[in-house]
Amino acid sequence: MGSLFLAILSIYIFILVGYSAKHIFKEKIDEKSFNLLSVYFLQVFLTFWGLLQRPIDTQLLLAPLLYAGIISIALVLSFFLSKKLFQDEKERSIASIAALIGNTGNLGIPLGIAIFGPESIPFTTLINLINIFIVYTFGVYFYSRGNFSMKASIKNIVKLPVLWFAVLALSLNFYQIELPKEIMSALKMGAYASMVLQLIILGMYLYSVRLKHLNIKLIIHVNSIKFIFLPLLAFFLLGLTSLSPMVKGIILIEIFMPLAVTNVNLGSLYNCRPTDITALIFISSLLFLGISFFALYAIKLF
């Protein structure tokens, strides 16, 4: 239990760095420029490096496929529910997708190691890869939908270089083409730089959050989906499978991850209320500190 909270708090140091930098330098720092650097360049390193870490075999595919199935079911229900609850197009987009893009990379992988040990790495890595595709397909579509037509939103998906580099990395992995260790070391540097920068960007946006900016209706809706509906759906569906308790626990803890910084990246990129999204991430991150107790208890039930 102690290692779990220590891992969370250690990662949150970088959020504090971003918050402090914006507080000290204010308009001298343009967080949107950092966001563009992250989305179009550094996240390419993160995705490419992550996809080449371990050969993909059939024994490991069931966990990420189940994760994708749970998210897909939740996406359909969340989409139709948001149409009934929100009139504003941008609010509707956020309500549809935000809760489903969890921090499976920056938090999920290290927390998997803290709770389950190194044996969790193959599973958390593949689940994070599924999350990456969700981000750069459904995530891009919904966050850009508030400002673009359906046709333009689909075009926004294919414009992102990270998607094409992911396809390239998967092809190299499938054909077992190994890159020189010097190149892999450079990719690893870029991957870690991407994770740190994403947390710093979140801290910068958190500085802009004020109580008057909080969208209470959106906060209640998104966090209810994130911490009530999604875990209950996952717990029920995982109970129907014959997976080992460890694998079930890994999937469930990844479902519990708070909202990812990528939500802010895309919201800022497509001008879809990044301040509201930042508040959602901030609150979900705080809630996770307490809800993680229940997550650990739920894992023991398998």
C-alpha cells in the first residue's frame, strides 16, 4: 500500500514543476507550444519505443482485448448518455470520451509494477498501446468534433504522425525486425522525455484552473463514469472470464487510472475547453488517491 502512494506522489512531482513554472513565469511560458511539441514529436518516441519493447504473442493479447471491449461498451453508453445530458457540442464531446482515456502510461505502468511486480509489464504495456489507439482515433474524433465537421474530424485523425509511427512499429515487431541498441536508447530518451513533458504540461494548465471555471455538471458526469460505472462494468465482465487473478487485477487497476494528460493535449489542440478538461483531470487525480484503496480491495476479490 505504501509503495502505491509513494509511486503516485513521486510522479506528481513533475506536475508541481509545471504548475510552479507557470506560476513564476506566467505569460513568458506558452503551454500550447509545449503541447504541440509533445503531440507532434515526443509522443512519437513514446509510442514507437513502447511498441518495440516486447514481441507480441497470442498469450498476452486477451488482456488488452478485454480492456478494449470494456472501453468500447462504455463509449457507446457514454455517447448516448451525453447526448441527453449536454446541449453544448464541446461539453458533449468531453462527456463522451474523457473518462475513457485513462493514464495507463504515466501512472498505469509504474503502478502495475508497484502492485504486481515486473510480471505486470507485458500486460500494462499492451493495455497502454490499446489506450494510445483509442486516444488517437476516438479521442481525436470527439475532441475535434466540437469545432470540425465529421469529415474534417476524421481527417484530423490521419494527420497525426504518432498513428503512422505506431503502425510502423507494429510492423517491425510483427516481422521481428530489431533496431540497433543505440537507436533504442535514443527512443527511450524521447519516450521518457514525453512522459515528463506531459505531466509538466498538466501542471501548467492546472495553474489556470479557478473555482469559477469548474463545470460541476461535467465533473459529476465524467467522474461517475470513471470511478463508478467503468469499474463495475469491468468487475462484472472480468468475473465471467477464466483469467488468472493477477491478470484480472491488472486490467481492473488500469480501468481505475485517473484521466490522462492526453485529454488536455487534445482539448488544447482542438480548442475544446482545455481549462474544463484540466479541472476534470485534477479532480480525478485527487479522487484516485482515495479511491485507490477501494481499487486494491476490489483486486483482492478475484
